[in-house]
Amino acid sequence: MTRVTRRGLLLGGAAAGGAALGGAGLALAVRDGDASSSTAADEQATYPFEGEHQAGITTPVQRHLYFAAYDLTADATRDDLRTLLQDWTEAARHLVQGREIGETGAVGGSPLAPPEDTGEALNLGPNGLTVTFGLGPGLFDPDRLGLESGRPALFQPLPSFALELLDDAISGGDLCVQACANDPQVAVHAVRNLSRIGFGRAQIRWAQLGYGRTSSTTRDQATPRNLMGFKDGTRNIKADDTEDLARHVWSDGEGQEWFAGGTYLVTRKIQMLIESWDRAPLSEQEAIIGRDKGEGAPLSGGTEFTEPDFRAVSTATGEPAIPAESHIRLAHPDFNGGQRILRRGYNYVEGNNALGQISGGLFFISFQRSPKQFIDLQNALARDPLNEYIRHIGSALFAVPRGVRQGEYIAQDLFV
Ligand code: HEM
């Protein structure tokens, strides 16, 4: 299918002489000879598309995101969905290796025809691209595509939550593509070309560009900061937390083979009232989060990875050192029936609004075995003092099918 590869020779050579593929979608960093340059390593990083689970979940979080939600066209059939997933899978297999789309790529075809690949990622490396596909709940509606019997029992649209101000135009969708890469152009290129492939079968409903990961999923990644200036992801589920992943992230399929080894993906576009936050005193900001801003340590003391002690009392005030209504206490598993989620969100900034304020915030993404984990947490966060500084304006839930083996396509068991 693919004629030309971006850095194909270099990558092929490095892979052949280098490491064996890691299991379960874990990293295979392919370096181009200069191990000291993290930029070169990031550019040449590749992650296998195939595996028990889809990549882009426990994969070390890349620097950039382009996330797109699609609706099937009104007259699309079950067969259109099936062939779309087949075509997308095939394209994604090539894209994650840094290859072009099609037989002739961006510059090799007839000058009288539009190029098969759009070309903006030519000469860029694979940049750790992962492409993660999800299915929306509406696909399983009765009298739509005949897929009712394939719906996992827990897969229902999210309920409404306190204080949210959702915009339908940036919520929901029949399908999603999460493209993460160390170069934003590589992520955009992937989505743009998948959209072209989908033409006539699916069209973009909404899309989101994200930068500056707000979570880490491996222990060797430094904890990044969100736009409120706090370290985010300290107590996230990490790629090597096998037990936690099995318990909180990977689904047993709920009786559906296509979903066994899959997971639910929630997106929430959370706008921050950044100027108001920036006027809040440091002590108030820290009390709201429950951690100190510099180190990210819990207010009960210690360093970033010290376990929070919710019984500790501040000697200065006689009150709990970590306020009972702080974000980390409200979201902590001890107060949520032991439930955890894997967070993998990104910052976003989209210019300013008419008042000159920054339009930006957190594009929250979480993966969990059941939507109930997110629902319970979000309900618990109704009391979160952070709500004074944030608004949830977009929301979506997708079922992410299990990963594929060679020759398979995403969600193929749904169509047997
Ligand atoms: C703009 C909105 C949000 C901001 C700024 C924010 C920020 C933070 C920060 C700074 C931490 C502490 C560091 C860490 O352990 O990662 C944290 C922890 C956490 N947050 Fe958020 N968060 C936001 C929204 C949410 C939402 C919507 C949820 C889920 C419904 C959530 C769930 C969690 C969880 C589960 C933890 C870890 C709790 C623990 O196990 O200690 N957060 N968040």
C-alpha cells in the first residue's frame, strides 16, 4: 500500500538492529544514533499499533494531541461502518510508522490527480504517533445499524452533572480518533488523512487540539503541570501498575468479545477561568487542590510522591492539613469506594474571548473499565471548590475496542 516512507530507511535500520517489540502497547523507542538528544529520540519514537490493548492509553504520554469525534453520515450502513474501520485500521498501521497514506503518497502520483497523502508530515519522523479508535453509544441504538446486540451492558450515554454547561456541538459523536504525537503536525496529519478516508461515510463533529500533556503514565516521565500551574498526574495509574490496570481500566468485555481488553474513554472539555484563578492567593490555590504548588506534595507534608495523610491536622489552624473539600481528597479512591481512573489529558488554549480573557483549560481524558467510575467521581466533585474556576463545556463517552493482531481490524468481532 505504501510507496514512500518518511525516514523509512533510517527507522527500518534502527528497528532491525534494535529492540524487540514490547508487549501490551508499551514503548519501543527507536533512536537515530544520538541518544543524548531527546528531540531526536522523540522524533524517531514508534509504538506498535498491534497489541492486546490499543496504543495511546498506557503509552508514555506524548507531547501533543489531536482528538476528533465523527458522526456517521445519515445514510451510512453497518457495512459502511465496517469498511470504514477496516480502512482506518490499515491506514493507522502505516501512519504510526511514519509512512504516507496510499500507493503514491504526497508527491508521487499523477499531477492531474489530488495526491493520496496530504503531505504536511513529509520528512517528519513518526514522533511516537499513536492512533486510538473508539465507538460512540449511538451506534448501538435500536433501528440504526443493527448493532443492538453488540452493546456492552454498561455502555449508556453519561448522565448530566451539576454545574456543567455543555455545548452539544463539542460533545458526543459516533466514533472517535485520538491521535497523540510528539509533533502536533504529525497528529493533525493523521486525523486529516483519516477524515479524507472517511469521506462519504463519516464526518468530523468536533475536534480538539491539545498541547502540554497534563498526566504521566510512566514513572520515568516527570509530572507535567496543567494551566493552573499545579503538577497533574502524580497519583495517576501508571503503565506498570498491572493490577490496577486490570482492576480499573481493562474491560472483561461485558460478554462482548470485541470489547474484552477494551476500555471506556471519557473526554471533558473543561474551560478554566484563568484570570480569576490567577488572582486567588497561593494559599487558597493550594487548599483547593490539596497539594503545594511548587513540589506537588500533599499538604499533610513530604514530597510529591508521599501518600496524602487525610487525618493530619495543621498545627497553625487546628484544621485538617488537607481540607476535607479539596480536589485530591474528593477524588481520592479512599472516599470513592476504592475506584481509580487513568487520566491522559492535555492543556488547550484557543486564543482569547471578547473580554480579552484566555479561552483555555484542560481537555480531560480518562480511561476506565466502567463509565460508573467517572460518573461517581464527577458526582463527588460537585462539591469541589475548583468549580468556582472551571466550567465543563464539552463531554463525550466512547467504548475503545480491544487491540488488534496482525491482519485484524478494529472492532471486527462486532460484525461477525
Ligand atoms: C480543570 C479541572 C481539573 C484540574 C485542574 C485537576 C487537577 C488535579 C491535580 C493538580 C491533581 C493532583 C495531582 C495528581 O494526583 O494527579 C489531581 C488529581 C486527581 N484528579 Fe483532577 N483535576 C481536574 C479535573 C478532574 C476531573 C474532572 C476528574 C474526574 C472526574 C479528576 C480526577 C482526579 C483524580 C482521580 C485525581 C487523583 C486523586 C488521587 O488518587 O489522589 N480531576 N487533579
